[in-house]
Amino acid sequence: MAEESQKWVLMVTAQTPTNIAVIKYWGKRDETLILPVNDSISVTLDPEHLCTTTTVSVSPAFDQDRMWLNGKEISLSGGRFQSCLREIRSRATDVHDKEKGIKITKKDWEKLNVHIASYNNFPTAAGLASSAAGFACLVFALSKLMNANEDHSQLSAIARRGSGSACRSLYGGFVKWIMGKDEKGTDSLAVQLADEKHWDELVIVIAVVSSQQKETSSTTGMRDTVETSLLLQHRAKEVVPKRILKMEEAIKNRDFASFAQLACTDSNQFHAVCLDTCPPIFYMNDTSHRQASFLNLIISLVEKWNRAAGTPQVAYTFDAGPNAVLIARNRETAALLVQKLLFCFPPKSDADLNSFVLGDKSILKDAG
Ligand code: DP6
């Protein structure tokens, strides 16, 4: 290490977007390694919005690993953070920053501590996959800092140890998380099905109905589902494998009708599986009455619109929180969709409107 070692700090900043599953991951066959019961497919959002920015730094002056999320220190003692840190540390290689005169050898990394500062530009744990962007970003930034020469797929397998859905955020565009067969998890990783340019007329509109933390975390919810739901077993073995093949075809051919039909059906089955859990999980209704009716009305609005048009115009998908993700077939449809949403659910006051359109992705905030 460099002379006067107490004085130097080396840092790396990375930015990672979140992803939205269109064929859902729900259920683990191994909780420690985070191995899923089925494959899943997601769309990664525009990197400029709904993303996590993480700065990781290392210095001999740091006496322990520490982390801050949105400015507040959080504990790193959880097994998930420790797994990611351990996996990247074990792959660390020599780093030589000539400008700063810093030399860190593979051996030094075992003794050095890191500080991590992470910031989400969207509500944490409100069902908007904050852990997906968070762990993907953490693993990516650490791999750069420690010069771990792994490709994106290998990094995705490490990010998976932080949060399952995080493995899909290592890539842009359309991404598949292959569940893998190996019980050690070496083949449970993400691959890119198509890059972000492949189907760029799609527009994702997110109605952030509630930015409050969800009642049941995905981890606890999934555990209960695996233990109690027969419907999950049917879904994982019989339904999802066929759906994955059809979804890959739909993405490859930019076939919006199939894409929308598969995404909506899969979202509905995911929530049916949650209801089939003992005790039942109500992700869509676990909110105020007004907000719950808003979510249900969005489904009927989209269903009616699609039926009247003769072919799907918009797809909906709902994750583990009271927010609606709507995917419009193109920009014109997206504009119409936002108009319809505002007409059907007028904001209570100006302050409520809080709606903004960002590049190709529109976000309608605080609708209820
Ligand atoms: C409903 O990845 O948050 O969003 O692996 O326990 O951290 P853990 O769960 P997480 O679950 C995401 C579930 C989902 C569906 C999906 O993203 O595929």
C-alpha cells in the first residue's frame, strides 16, 4: 500500500436502474443462496430514472465496513450484504492508481474496509424493486473498485445473493433470470434477451399510488407462499416454463399483443398465488380504500380499452406493492393513457398532481 496510507481514499460511483418483471419471480428453492423456483423475465427501466446511485470507497483509515442509504446509516450485518461483499472481495485483484500513487494488492483487500453510500431516486421498499437496483449497483461498483474481472452474468449471480431480482438489473433491455439446476447456484444467473434499442417504442408509465413501505416484505411473503401454496407449485412447474418461451418469442418479434397478454396474466397469477398463501398476502389491497380502488380500476380501464381496440394497447403489471406499472405500445398510446388516468382519477389538489414525464418513461406520482 502507498506510504502515508492513512491519507488516501479511492472511490468509484455507479448508477443502476431498477427492473420490472413481466414474468414474475416468486418463491425460492434455497433461501440462503437465493435460488428461485422458476425462471423470470424483466424489462430494465431507463437508467436516468428510477435508479440507485452508489459510491463505494476504500481507505486504510476506515476501521470497519459501513453503509448509508439515502443519507441514513444502515447495518451491514445482514447475510445478504455480507455475501455480496465476501464474493467480490474473494475476486479482488491488484489495483494500481498511478496518479494517486496507490497500490493495493489482492492480499491488501482482505484487510481493507469499505464505505458505501447509496441513494435511490424513488421510494424504497414500496414495491418498486429498490433492492433490485440497490444490490445490482453495489455489486457492480464494488467489482470496479476491487478490480474483480467478472463478466455481467457472473456479477449477476453475485447480485442475486443480495436480492433475487437484483441479478436482472445488471443488464439493460429485456433480461431473463435463468433459475439454474445446480444446487450451489453457479448457473442461476441473468442473461440479456434483447438490448434497450430492440423495442424502444414501448413506454413504461408508473403510477406511484403509495410510496409507503409495504407491509409484507417479498422475502417473508415468498417464504410463506413456498410453504403453503399449492398453486405456486403448479405455477412453477406447469405454467411459467411455457410462458417464458412464449414471452421470449413475443419480445423477439416485438409482438405487443402476446407480450401484453402474457404480462397481464402473469401479474394476475402472481397475485392469485399471494392470495393462495396462508396467511393470504394482499399486495394490491394492503393500502387505503381509495388507493385500492384506484389499482382495481386501472385493471378494468386497461382491460376495457384493450377489448374495445380489438388488440392490446397497454399491459399492466403489479409487483409486491400498491403501485401500477403500465406498459404502452408506443408514445401516442402512452400520452392517451396518462390522459385517461388523469381523467378517471383526478388529483385532489395541485400538490397532488406531481406528475412528470421523463424521456421515454413517464411517472405519475401520488395518484391517491
Ligand atoms: C414481485 O427480489 O425483492 O418483484 O430475493 O427476497 O430479495 P428477494 O425478493 P425480491 O422479489 C421480487 C419479487 C417481485 C417479482 C420480480 O421482480 O420478479
